[in-house]
Amino acid sequence: MAKLRADQLPGALKKRLAPVYLVTGDEPLLSQESCDAIRQAAKKQGFIERELYHTDAGFSWDELYNATNAMSLFADKKIIEIRIHNGKPGDAGSKAILEFCANINDDTLLLLVSPKIDSRSQNSKWYKAIDQAGEVITIWPVGPAQLPRWVDTRLKQAGLNADSEAIDILCAKTEGNLLAAVQEVEKLKLVAEGNFIDAQMMANAVMDSARYDTFGMVDKAIFGDSRAAAESLQGLRAEGTEALALLWALTRDIRTLTNIKEGLQAGENFDLAAKRNGVWDKRKPLFKQATQRHKLPQLYGLLRKTALADRIAKGSAKGDIWNLLLDITLGLAGVNVHSAKTARQEILR
């Protein structure tokens, strides 16, 4: 029916709930928030059950057929959520999506989540079928030029107002990392006196950061300093940092690193690939070094671990979220993820 931006989705959901949604883009925070909004709107309309699938090793698109046809007379409405890890469902996935869109079931909502869809895939039959039967939500990156306005909007949503100098300070502090900006806004809600933030108050708030910084931890891992990254992770845990916030930060940069690596293998220039994926100049040396250290299968393995961590954090899978976050951090730092348990013991000894 329509292509929507993330900020248009809440209004569209108030008007109607589509039978199929495709959320596509490389900004994890905005993608997650869009998916949350769809799930919440669906829940209000009786979609109680949720089945989550990932198109990694072992997945078959028969799962979509089975889940769609398994409805019984007394079953609850359900959401079938499929994370397409590379943005390409393949022949089997295309066929399954086309069949779903041609035979809409009022008791089933299909939510597809994908990284950025390339122009070739946007001309495919499966993409056009989703666009016709449901809605495509395109998550556009928030670049340096758009960031001040985005931060201002987030502050207002939190009941706060800030002058332009204060907003510039927050943008400089977070360097385009949306999750970091959101975390700072949440902190401001707690420490601000009144609802107006001036430059001095903003400077005091954002510079009074915790001893261990989430994004500093991720940068240490990207740099390859496994010991320092592991120590930062443990420090963040001790300070009460939410596991999901750490997971968002790790997932964002692993996804970015993967996209750059795929671009390089396709013959793209590093600077172009980094710019396309929103890497700021200050962090380019980190990512350039990491692309030389990591191979794509390793990065795909880390993305599968982040997907598992997401399920654990939300209670849909069993496991120790902190051990898995440590494994992901060590893997990003270059430790063999297949022997991360042993490496973990060595590093934290």
C-alpha cells in the first residue's frame, strides 16, 4: 500500500493494521522501535502469539507455510516474524512471500525485518508483492546534518527543551550514535532541573559519564583489544547498564562492519563503503583495521549470536545473556568465537 519512513509509522498504525510489513534499514535502534510499534499495535487487535525465525543456517521457508497453515479453530491470532539476515530471501523465500501475500489470512500478520534492501531487490516480485499487500518501512540513516533535529525531537518527546548550543554538545558527544543519544536523553530526564537544558547543563550532564562507556567498550573490541573490552563490559555490568543497551551497540557496529566487508568484497572502495554505512571519520581507522582482521563467515556468526542474545534478553530463549554478550565482544575483538568460553576464562583470569 505504501512506503513509510519510521516517523510516519505510528500514524499509519492508528489508521489500519496491514497484514504484512517489511522493516528494512541498517539503523538498529530505529528498526527495533518500528518493530516494537507494529507488535504493540497488533497486540491491541488480538495478535497474542509471536513466532520468531532467523534465515540463518538450518532455516527453511517451509516454516512460513507451516506457521500460516497451523491455525486451529480456537487458536489466537499470531505474528510471524522473520529476520532476513542479508536482505535476500532467495528463490524459496520469494515463493513463500508471494504465496502469503496472495492468500492473506486475517489471523496471521507477517513481519519481515531486513538490513537495507538494494535497488535490484526493490524491483523483485516479492518486494512488490509486500508493497502492494502491506507496507514497507524504510529506515533511513540519520546523518550529521539531520542529527541536531533528530536529537531535538527526542528531547521534546521526553518533555525537555534545549537551546541549539546544548543540542550541538550532545551531538558531538554521541558522534551520530543514536542509541548513545537516547541514553543521554534518558539521563537528562533524571538530572535536569526543570525542562529546559542550556549549554552548561548539557555539558555537565554528558561529560559526567560513567567510568565505563558503552561505546568505548565496543570501540575497544573493534580495535582488537579483547582484554580491555572484556573489562569494560564487566564494569558496565557492575554499574547496572542494561544488557539490551549493550546488545544494541554491539549489533549496530557488527552489522556496519559486515556491510562494509560485503562492499569491499564486491569491489567497493573502503571510504565509500564506510560513508555509505554512516561511519564517522574519527572511527574509520578502527573499522578499516577490523575489516582486515575479520572474514565474513565470522561476522555472520557474530550476527547470529546477537540474534540469540536478543531472544534471550526478551525471554523467548534460554541462556545467560551476559556470558553471550562477552562471547560476542570477544568475537568482535578477534577471539575465535568457537572457543570463546576458553578464551573468556583466559582473559578474565
